[in-house]
Amino acid sequence: MANLNIDSAKERSYDAIVIGSGISGGWSAKELCEKGLKTLVLERGRDVQHIKDYPTTNLYPWQFEHRGEIPYDVKEENPVVSRCYAFREDAQHFFVKDKEHPYVQEKPFDWIRGYQVGGKSLLWARQTQRWSDFDFQGPARDGFAVDWPIRYDDLKPWYDHVERFAGISGNKDGLPELPDGEFLPGFPLNIVEKYFKEQVESKYPGRKVISARCAHLSKPNQIHLDQGRVQCQNRLLCQRGCPFGGYFSSNASTLPWAAKTGNMTLRPDSVVHSILYDDEKGKAIGVKVIDRNTKEEIDFFGKLIFVNAAALNSNLILLNSKSKRFPNGLGNDSDTLGKYVAFHNYSARISAEHEGHLDYKVDGKNPAGGGYIPRFRNLHKQETDFLRGYAAGFGAYRRSGSDQSGIGEDLKSSLLNPQLGNWGVGSHMMGETIPKASNYVALDETQKDEWGIPQLKISVDYDDNDAKMKKDYLDTMEEMFTAAGFTNIQRNESSQAPGLDIHEMGGVRMGFDPKTSMLNKWNQIHSCPNVFVTDGACMTSTSTQNPSLTYMAFSARAVDYAINELKKGNIS
């Protein structure tokens, strides 16, 4: 029997284990497998295979029972996820439903999740921006968090590396606050977006309006064709799963690439309970899994463990990974695990009309979404009564004034010959929030999920800094809209809870000092060096940029370091 147990353990042993198959997990898997490591990828949700499991990708609007809308009773059953902009009839199967995976809201928090192979990489908005040293130096300059243990130059070659493979469209804008990258051709601004760019840049030195950068193949290179991906078709049906692989997802890109090496074992329906720590060996030895369907408990073993379960779930797993050495969670000597959680403040918008350029209309669709206004507040010096700053999206579209009240030939004629009204313009805020110990997640002491794992308790909220920043955004954008000659300006302050930005970060932050942080500059747990965390949980601060590209770069960089440490014998 002992020999059988040994043989069984060997069958469940790998060089590396990756927890999660989303954007960062896919990258960890690709890099580990490419470098020859037998790698187990654990995904708590169901299997989703590229193209095969995109059931709505080619459906026409009339082929949906509710024409794309979510029925009222489904909304009532799912008050959290139904607030997400992409939770519609064509993509609802990629979202976690509220009742299926409950959590404890100590303060209101809309936790938007996608539990399947590929995770939220099937659902993300695909905006991609590099961080700059303004972002990595921010905490040291402003004193609101611990200092980042890296700077832009540490991450630049890894940004280059992941951009070339993923395919990022954008322009060389020459902005130190938003470094240029290895870009495919950018998607152009339309005529009114260009007009606003000219108005802003001529009247407000230091402020820029650029074409948004996005993870779409505007003009694929050979490396993208080798992945089986082709040019983006500009359909804007991305949340359904793209059969062309026109945008980057784990399903279309990194996971198939890892599979081609023959080194990846993908195990869906594997709910990770905890990371196993051997007190005698002084290291993590594997991962405990609960089978999603059978509830069977299984242990897998590996030399390296990469935690990529998405920020809050990565916190949950580490908090639940208790041992004699780590009674409060794996690696939690600093007592910072689960603390200093932050997010992006997307709770303000502004809209208006533009009465000019009526001899133009929009032709075609832009997957980049239009324009992007990089952060300009508090860059070179502290100039406001709030810390840090915000970026903003900007878009313009031609409004239709067609009468759609008729039927038959009258309706058909009005739709085919639309009477266009003024242009509509709009912007949304992308604000940085400050990591604070009072914004935290923890294990609930009494409530568990159906797999016997403690539910996550979330206590995250806005603060006075967020309110001041929001007011400045609305005041500033109103001024810029007025200067551009826009009319009927409407300010919108949303009452949405944190979470709808879907950019939760922190709780397992990086830092120089093991007394005040969880991870070193290589995303390696200070006190458990064969465990790496490279998803949003690792973030020390949030910047204003969309974070996914940075997770990709962290993952590739950490794998390279880990394998070198294995070769040197520093990780056994």
C-alpha cells in the first residue's frame, strides 16, 4: 500500500503548478512550458476551448430569445453581476452568478468574476497601457504605500516580450508618462475625436489625447499567425469569445501555445483549497484541490507554485494556506496579507454634444474604443489637494435622429436612410485609489462555500481622496468640453460600489522589506521562495493604467527568474 501511495504521489507531481488560467496564469503556463517544465494548470471553473466553446459568437441579434437583453428575473437573482456592462444574453455564460459563489460584503463591493478556462481574459475590455516611472515611484514620492521594489527599466524588456506575442495596437506617442511599446498599427481616431485632440493640446499644454492602445491584431505579425490568430474583424462582439483570435485571450493565445509544447496538463473543475507547506522541509510542496463536481480532495505536488487565481481569490487561497509555520496564511510574517487592497475609481462620467462636423459620419467600428487621455495631474509635482491622479477615456459618435416608430416599408426606409443628428461625445474617469490597511479582505469565520472553503469577506470603500479626485475630473473635463465648444454638457456621478471597475489589486503586495510586504522584486514570497504571485494581488499601488499588461510582464519575468534560481539550486 505504501508503494501504491508513493506511485500515486509521483503521478500527481509536476515541475510547476499554476493556479488559475486567466491572463496572468496563461502567461505563467506558457513561459514555464516553453522552458521545458512539466506544468499543471489548475482552473476552478469548467473547460472552455477556443472557438469550440463560444456558443454565441456568430449569432445574429434575432437569434437570441431576448434580443441580447437579460430577463428581469435573472437580474433580480443576480444583482451584483447584472450591474456589469458586459453581462448580457450573449456572454452571461462566462460570468459567475451571484448565488453560485457567495461572498461576504462587509461593505458593498461588486465582485465580478469569470470561472472558466481563460477566466476573465474572455471578457476584459482589452485596453493596454504600460506603467512608467511616475507610477512605480509614486508611493516613494507621496508616502501613501511602501516603495515599489522595481522601476520601469526592470519591466521594460518584459513589456517588450509580452507585447510582441500578445499583439498590442497603438501609436508611438512619445510620452514619458505612458511609455511607447512594441506596437501593431494603432486604430485611428474619428474626425471629432481628432478635433477634440487638437483643441485640448493647443489650449492645455501637457495634456494629450491619443488613440487608445488595445490588445487587438490590427495587422498580425507572423508570431500571431503561428498562434492560429488572424486580423481583428472590428466586430465588437469580443465578450462572446472571438473565433478569429483577433484579440488576446488565454484561450486563443497562451494556453494553446503552452499545450503545443507537450508540457502542460490542464485540469479544469479544480477548486484550490490551499497551498501545502511542509514545516520540516521549510517550503511549499504542492496544492490541495477540491474537485468542483465530485467534491473529492486531491493533493498535487510541485517544485514551483505560481498563484494566478485573480487578485481576491489569490488572497483567499493564501489566507487559507495555514500551517504551524504560517498560522495566519502562507508567507504572512508581515501581517499585511489581505490588506492594502485598492481598485480603480470609474464612478464618474461626462457627456455632451458637438454641433460641428455634420458633413461627417462614423463608418465602421473601433475596437480600441476611441481616444485615451493619459494622466496629467500630480505628475511632476503635487499640485492638488488629493494624491495621485486619473486617466480618462474619450469617444465620439454620430447620433441617429431617425424616426423608428413606423412599421413595414416606412420603418425600413427610415433605417436605411437615417437622419443624423449632432455628434455625441463622452468621457469616463479612470482614477487611482490609495492602498490602505483599512481596505482589506479576510476569511469569514462562520460561512463556507459548497467546497468547505471559507467565504471571502470584503471590506473596501472609497475615501475623501477619491471624492476630491472625482470632483476634479468632472470640473476639469467640463472645462475642456466647454473650451472645445461642446454643448449640453451632462455630469454623471455614479453611486456604484467599488468592484465594477474589475481592477481589484493588492493584498499580497511587493516591497523591499519583508516586515511590510509579502513579495520581493521578483514576485516571490519573502519567506516561501518557491511560491510566486504575479496577478493583481501583487500590486503595491494601482496607477491609472489598465493593469493586465503589467500582470503579463510580471508573469513572464518571474518565470524567467524562478527557472534560473532552480538551475542554481536556490530553489529545490
